[in-house]
Amino acid sequence: MGHGGNVIEELTADHREVDGLFAEMETHAAAENRRRELADQLTMELVRHSVAEEEHLYPAVRRYVDGGDDLADMEIADHSEVERLLKELEACRPGDAQFDTLVAQLKSSVTAHVRDEEDRLFPLLADACPAETLNELGDKVRRAKESAPTRPHPAAPDTPPLNKLLAPGAGMVDRVRDMLTGRGKND
Ligand SMILES: [Fe+2]
């Protein structure tokens, strides 16, 4: 979850982690339980990453990069699409035909996001933003990602925030986001 380096290195390492989860899902085609676990882990990594980018990366892009507002708005729209797919995936079992379709759609959306950031947005930010600020943003992103558990394992539901993550009500995507942003703290 926390990798090290400036904001660009930290978020790029997240991208590689997510690539690895997609690859692992493809190699576990027959093991349904493992695929559900990987889907849950992917959900948490992606929500954590999105929240950290929205809190710290895109405000910096708006501030330092020419045309940054448009770039940031576009990335945030991509996040909404990824979250919509994650919510659909959450309701799906690995044996359902739709599970594979959703994972494929998610992979294509996320891959496009990753290419866009690594090929365009990160180089623009690296050129425009002071190195010291990039380092500080790296620390902020690591802190922003820390609040949610790494994986929702039903074997240990008694300790917070895991019990909250598994509680009935809103879906996991919304609960992870709430935990990370501090929304719904008094539930
Ligand atoms: Fe990203």
C-alpha cells in the first residue's frame, strides 16, 4: 500500500500493484473463492488510490499544470466510471457470466486511466511542480491511503474498521470511500 518516493513514484507503484492483481485474476480462472478475494482486494486498492488522487494529485494538477482543470475533471470522470463498475462487480459472484465481463471492462477502464496518467499527466506535473512539493505530496498520498484495511477478510469481522467494512447497508465501494474520506464517521 505505501511504497515510497514522491507522489508520482508512489502512484505509479500503485498502478503496478493493480496490474498485478488483474494478472493474478487471469491465472485463477478456475478458483472462484480466490477470484472473489482478488476482486475485493482490487476494489480496496482502486478506491484507496482514487481517493488519494482526488485529495492530493488533482488539486496539484489544477494548481501547477496549464489546462490542469480540464485534465483533473477528466480523470475524476474516469474514477466515477471505475467505481460504477466496482459496485456492479461487488454484487456479482465469480461463477456468474457477468463477473468476467465486468472484470474485463474494469481492466480496460483502469488500463486507460493508468496510460493517461503515466504518459501524459505525470510528466506534465513533474515539469511544472517543484520537486519538494512532489515529495510532500507523496507523503500525503501515503497517509490518505492508510485508513482502510488491506483486505476484507470475513474471518476477522470484530475489529474496526473491518467490522464496519463488512456491515450490512451501503456497498463495500461506498464504505471504503467513506472510511478514507472520513464521511459517515458518526454512523
Ligand atoms: Fe492513478
